[in-house]
Amino acid sequence: MKGNLEIKKNYDEISKIDIPQYIGNEKIYTSKKGSWHEGSEKDIQKAINSSLSVYKYWSNISWADRAYLFLKAADFISGPYRSIINAATIRCKSHFKVCELIFSLRFNVFYTNKIFNKQPRLGFVVARTPFNIALPALMGNVVLWIPSEKHYAYVLMEIFQKSGFPDGIINCSF
């Protein structure tokens, strides 16, 4: 019962959030707004440039250090952010489940360890769903994420920042 009340409280709070785009080290607020700030062609180009500017740095970080960041994000999701991400999932009427997200992040670390030296890096990847962002980034690519679930993306981007992801590794534009 306590967990349900916490999710309800977080649901009410997340419903009021002014959702920005995340580009580099900025939260971008635009005049095109529904429940989130919609990106323009200029914003997308800025996100691409941000990603490309940090690619060399990110691709040269050790695989273990990149894996650590994703595992830390999974720990945040399974711990202090669990009810918040649950609330965001409910808010978006999403089919994603928190346990699947945690599993996905942890499994991607496990799987990437097995294929890391066999898989070429692409450099820059555009991703549409939350589960497609981990594997390319773990491999050393930079990602422009265009999510369909905005509240969910907002919480996940906040978790990535709190986990210590460098700015521009995962940019999020709508």
C-alpha cells in the first residue's frame, strides 16, 4: 500500500513537469510545447553536433568504465528511482516495465562484454526506444534518442545524469 501511495504521489508530480530536451549539457525549452518541448531541425542538428563532439572521448573510455555507468543507472532505477520510473511508465501508458528496464541495462552490460571486440563501432546512432540506447552507447557510440514516451525519457535522462554519464553521450530530442 505504501508503494502505491508513493507511485501516486510521483505520478501527480511527474504530470506537472515541464519536459525539456537534453542536448549536451543543456536542458532545452522551446516555444513549441505540448506536455514537452518539441525540437526543431536546429535542435536536432545541435544534438547531432553535441554527440559528434564527444564521440572520440566516449569511444576511448574503457568498456568497463562505460559498463559501470549503466550498472549504476540500473541500481538507481531498482532503488531510489523505482517508484518515479513506475509513475512515468503509468503516465505514458507505456508497456515498459521497470523490471524489464533494469534487466535490459544489466543484460546489455553482460552481452556487450561478450561481443565488444567483435562488433565495429558505428560512431553515431539514432534510437527510438529506451531499450535501444544502452547497447550502442556501451559499445562506445554516441546516441541521439528520440523517445515516444516523453515522461519516461525525462526520468531516464535524469537518472543517466545522476549516474555520471558525460554530457552529449546520450542526447534526447522530441
